[in-house]
Amino acid sequence: MACDSPRIDTLTKRRDFLAAARARKAVTKGLIVQRRERKDDETPDPITRVGYTASKKVGNAVLRNRAKRRMRAVVRDVLDDTGAGAADIVLIARNGSTVERAYEDLRGDLEYALRKLSPAP
């Protein structure tokens, strides 16, 4: 399932999540962000692929789904403004804080993490 922007797609394969887990990560109060730059031979399109994870530590199914919905909304806001190039990004919900944190704070967390993980020019 793709997001509204043509530059953003959703990660679905486990191997892509595992590859992102081996890459760099940034931990914030609201979420954990993993980012892996894709090589040109993997996909020629400069599309950003985003995956969302919420483990049972976050809570029951209702809370996990709420956390993923909030992360998807923040990604739509932030990546539509900035874009991320040919990268795989995985957002991991944190226990309690992803659901309870104010939306603007969550957005700030993602912006900070993406700045921290962006490749050096």
C-alpha cells in the first residue's frame, strides 16, 4: 500500500526490515528510526520506502494500531516537505510514548532523527 506522495512507498518484505535494522538508527523519546541508503543497483528510482513496527510491548492491538497510524501521519507530513531520496526508513513505536506524545513533539522527533541519519553531503 503506497502513501499519497509518489516518492514514498511502504516496506513489506522482512528482508528489507532486517537490512534496515543493520543500518544506522536514532532513538528519540517518541520513536526509534532506522535508515538505510539503497544502492543504485537495488532500485534505480529515488523512492523512499518506509516501514512501521509496533511490538506487543507497546500494548494491545488497539494501541499498536494507533501508534502505527500516528507514525504514518507524521511520515506523510515530514517526508512530503523534505523527501529522503533512495532510502529505506523503519519507524519503531516506543512503549507508551508514541501513542501519548503530542503530535508536534512526535513530528519534531522524526525531523530530528532524519537530520541525524541523513548522509553527509
